[in-house]
Amino acid sequence: LILPDQTFCLTPEDLLGLPQTSVANCYIVSTGHGTSGPFIFDGVQLIGLIERFTQEEWRVVDVISADGFRARLSGTALRQAADRPAILALSIDGRPLSRQQGLVRLVVPQEKDTALLQVKWVSEIRVS
């Protein structure tokens, strides 16, 4: 987690130690592989993670995959989706995510048509 004035290194185990949220009726959208689901994902609310580590004002967050794929989300959009929050998912339907499924995966429940916000293998979160 990279904030404007500090950096935190968090492992999947660290994320499991934080408050968990379940979000049902989510889909995996994969370019070239279609859509699958619905699934129940469990993980850490992205906005909650950011606010746990900073009280400073922020506008956007970039979630970046180990392979360089990235998604940008606005703080406004994250706050407006409180009933179906974006999460850093650690499990799917009660089972830990496999390496193929992404280990730590950004799940944005509102996304059902494209794979532009679904980041597998989350390796970096940049807040600005």
C-alpha cells in the first residue's frame, strides 16, 4: 500500500487479519474467457484498507497486478458503493483463491460487462 507519505507492505495473511466483508452475486469477467458466476467473495474493503492507514485526503487509487495490469478507481465511486463495496478478495465461495484465480483479487461488484476493473494477483495499491 503506497500512500503519498508512506509505504506499507502487507501479505495475504496480514489482510486475513483485518475485518472481512462478504459480497454476493459477483461475477468474474475475463477478456477472452467470458463471464462466470455468480460467486460470493470475501475480503477486505478497499476503502476501509486505505482509511485504516491514512486520514489524509485522497482522490484516486490505482490497483496494480503483478503483470502490470492496473485499474483506477475514484474515492468518490468507492464511497458511493458502500452497499456493495470493492474488496481485495481472498476467498471465493468459502474457499481461498487459488493462484490461477489471483490469490488476492480486486473485486468491484458493479462490474459485469468488461474486465477493466478486475485485477488478479494484486501486488501494489497506490493512493493519491
